[in-house]
Amino acid sequence: MKKPNTTSAMTALVGQIRAQIPFDELDEARVCSGKCVGCAKKLLEYLEQEVIHWEYSLARGEAPSLGDITKLARSAKKIYKVLQLNNLV
């Protein structure tokens, strides 16, 4: 079995992030109510900007490095854990 190239791996990662983290459903009132472990609002904004950046870069034909994929995956995983702690996902 052939390993995916970095472009298809990043495309898949961006798709997974979009599927797992409901950016559009998490409004400020819901994100900033109740207990707050880390600033979920700022973390969501950061992650959404990263996802948008990579969607744009991939559309322009830029190939990410393995480091880029690892960095985005690590950030998404950490932010997802914060969202879980805040009962947002």
C-alpha cells in the first residue's frame, strides 16, 4: 500500500478537523459561558484561521511539509481536548 503524499494527507486532516470541530455552531455566548479552561474562543479562532490558511494554500497548489501536518494535527488535538474540558464537543 502506498503512503499518501503530504497534500492529500493535509487535505484529509483539514477535512477531519472540519468534521470534528463545529466552528459555525459554537457561538460566543455558548463558548464563553460556564467554566472556562483555557480560552476556547481564542483557540477556536486560531484553529479556524489555520484551517482556512491550509485550505487556501492547498487550493493554490502548495505542498505542506510533514512538519506542517504534524503541527496542525497537534494543535487540533490539544484544542479539541480544551473544548471537551469546557463541554463544547
